[in-house]
Amino acid sequence: MKFSEIPYKRPVMEEYEADYTKLLTQFKEANSFEEQDATLSQINKKRDDFETMYQLAYIRYTTDTTNETLKDEANYFDEVNPLYDKMKNQTYEALINAKYKNELETKWGQHIFDLAALKVKAFDPQIIGDLQEENRLKSEYTKLKGMAKIEFEGKTHNLPGLMPFMQTKDRSIRKKASEAYWGYFAQKQEELDDIFDKLVKVRHNMAVKMGYKNYVDLGYVNMERLDYTKEMVQNLRQQIVEHVVPITQTLRARQKKRLGVDNLYYYDFYFDFKSGNPKPKGTPQEILAKAQKMYGELSKETAEFFDYMLKYDLLDVINRPGKADAGYCWCLSNYKHPFIFANFNGTSGDIDVLTHEAGHAFQYFCSSQSGILEYREPSSESCEIHAMSMEVLTYPWMHTFFEEDVEKYFFAHLSRGILFYPYGCAVDHVQHLFYENPHFTPQERADAWKEMERLYLPDYQYDKNAYLESGRYWQRQGHFFEDPFYYIDYVLAGVCAYQFWQKSNKDKGEAWKDYHTLCKAGGTAPFLELLKIANLKSPFEGDCVERIAKDIAAYLEGIDDTKF
């Protein structure tokens, strides 16, 4: 069924909860393993029904945040999702105490029971009201960004629509476009400060009600971090400071020299070459046609996958007024449909987001048939390996998108990969400070971010832009508002993805085999176990980060970037 044809029906929670409760009772009172296992399947089907409607409501709302009907449905789920979470929590408790737990473990594996035990620690009925408020605030942030209407060069643009101007050759236009982009955030500064302040406080209240000191530990539980700790993450961030920040300073110095400027300012950050950034050739429709050819050649598995995506209209990549400023892949449970959402704007980011989200979608395509919902996708740092690795595994086809600028694209993409690590750590580090100090004022949060910039991003210069110099660059990053503690996952996944880059340079077939194995494993194991399945080294171990960084740096040093 094509995406537009999928019927939507708002679930009536009273009826849904009554049916769900009957199934839970049946599960607990089962008189045989076969009966209990069959009831578990019915429960999971019931969950699929609810989650499909939620996924439809969310996706359709983000396609047009100005549509009041779609907004009403999104708001409805903001209210009822915590009630659904209560039912899921009851299911996890029933699993942990199942009469035929040993037989269920034999069939489904230990991991679902480990996850269930963790998830029980993330929910309590007394926080339902807090969860509803958190959802409302997150939606408020999404709407605030999605409804941006910015006048520039005689036309009205949304936030993604300004990006091409922010990457143009003319520095004066880059500066004006960047000022207009950040000017929108400056106009909304009080609202952004207020939304985030309320989010921090409601999350802290949830954590305290559940017996945690603050939201940090609850945040780690919500992120399903079973096999690593905040101390391990802290050590990883320190490795980035020691081994990656010096490399990024060298890269920024090369960029400044290439551009021929005395100072590299915020409006130069995303402009890589004096001759202009690499841009994909063709219309969005032509780019999708090239992508279909690329995935047809990459493997028989990706050929089947991408044909499926096009056949059922599971990509929405055209930028439109009112469309949410986002790129994501969500999956429609009942239909086993992955769905890719993006905002093409004519920059190289169009290809990055396409391959990145296709990595998420391909993984789901590989493991969506599991009868255990939690096994269809792993925790987010593992999911990001699928996505970020797909970006580099498709390198051999980048010439079809960039033609004569393909080497320029490789240099820019790999540079951005390593430049990202410190930024990702800054985002993660400051979130720990925000939630360890829930009573910070907005200015204290801004000051904390400025401290992060001094540690991780010493080259950031804002050319007297008052909003950015106040310490609020971070407010554009939706993860702060919508997905706390998610962002370090991109750093972890990036270290793994570049291992696939190394492998692919030596043996493309072996690299693809390991990648496909990882995708098929889905969420059947925690992060560090999945790395072993894919023959990847842990980013937490030894000199893994240092070696990856040096390898990328050596590759970039071998390219004469002055010719671009």
C-alpha cells in the first residue's frame, strides 16, 4: 500500500486499553508456553496497531506543520502516548515475571528480558502528566522551527530554504543569509529559552519522582544504554579533546587558507572551497533515479529495498513551506514500511541525508519481520552506525551525483566527519551540565555552552553576532529539545562508520557482508555485542578513536585542496 493510501484512524484509548488489559491478563494466566507465546504475539500486534497510527500522525504533521487537523492529531498523541507507555511498562513487568520465562528466553533470547528490566526503570504511572507536558513542549519547538517565514532576497524562505544562500561563493550573501537564519532564532530567543527551561524542569521532576538524583541517569535508561556508562562516555569525550580537536584546528586553518580570509567566521563554516561547494547535479526526481541505480548496483538486497521505497512512495524529500525542519526515517509498524523525510535544498546535504536515512531504512527493511518489536531496531547509537556507514559505503557512486566535483565532495565529506566529533561531544557534555544543574538560568546555560566552545570548538568565531556570542548556538540543535542524550550516539557511530570506510577501501565485499550482517541483527543485542557481530572495534577501547582520526587526517593531508 502506498503511503498516501494508508488509512488513519485515531485510537480510542478507553477501548484500546480495555483490549490490551485483557491480553495482558491472558498472558499472565496462560496455562502453557504455547499459549503464553501466542498471547505475546497478540500483544505485539496490538502494539503495532497503536504505533502505526502514531507514526502516521507524526509523519503527516511534519509534512505540513501549518495544517490544524494534522496538528490536532499530533497533539492527541502527545496526550495519549504516556498512557500507552504505561501499558508497555505493564507488558515489560509481565515479561520479567512470566510463568514460562525460561521457554520464552529460549525462543526469543535473553536481550528482550534485559531490555524489559531496563525499561521498567524508565516509567512510573506518577510521571504520566510530566510526559504529556514534555511531549507538548517538544511539539511546540518543532512547530516554532517548522513555521519559520524569513524574508531574504525578495522571497520568503523556511530554515532549510536558506541553506543554499549560506553556502554560496559570495561571502557578503553568505553573511546576510546567515544573519537572516540566526536572526529568526534571535527573534524567538525568549520562547526557546522558555521552552527548554520548562523541558529541563519537567524532566528533572520525572527523575526525582522515580528516585533518581537528576535526569542524567534516567536519560541513560531512556536511551537503552545497557553495556556502557556515563564514565565511559566522559572518557570518550576526553579522547576527542586530545586526539581530534588538534586535527580540526588544522582543517580549519586549511579552510581559511583556501578561502583566502583573515578570519573564519560562522558564515564561513559550511563553505569549503573558494570555487564553491560541491552540488549534486539534477532535480530531486533525477537524484532519486540515480539513487535507484546506485542501490541497484550496490547489492541485490539494496536493489530490492530501494525499489520498494519508490514503489510505495516512501520518500518525501521536497522542501515546502510549513514542512518541519528535519531529516528522519520512521517506520510504519503494521506495513513494515520505512519512511524517509528530508528537505532537499540543492546542496551536498541532499545526498548526505538521502544516504544517511536510507541506511536507517535499509536496516529496518532487513529486520522488520521480527515478532518482537524491540528487535526490529536497536538502540540509537547502533542505528546511527547503519546510517553513517551507508554514507561511506556509497562513495563509489558519488561521481553520478557530483560528476567533476566528486573529489571535492570526498574531501568535504570526510572533513566534516572529523569536524563533527568535537561538536557532538560539546552537545553531549553540556547536556550533562544542564541536567546536573536543573536550576540553571537561561544565561547560565548559555555560559556553559560558551565553555564547551572553548574546550571543543576553539575556532568558532561569530563576528559580533549578538545572539551567537551570547552562547545560544546550541538552540538550533533539535536533539536538545526532542531527544536528550542522543547526540553522542553520532560520535560513537561515526567511529564505527569510518571502520567500514577502512574495510571498504581494502575489500568492498567483506565490508558489505559485515554491514549487512549488522543490519539483519536489528535490535537483538546491545551496542557492544552488535559491534562484535559486525567485526567492529569498540570506540571505548584503547586507541580506537586516535587511529581512526589519524587515518582520516592522513587521507586528507594527501589531497591538494588548493586545487579546488
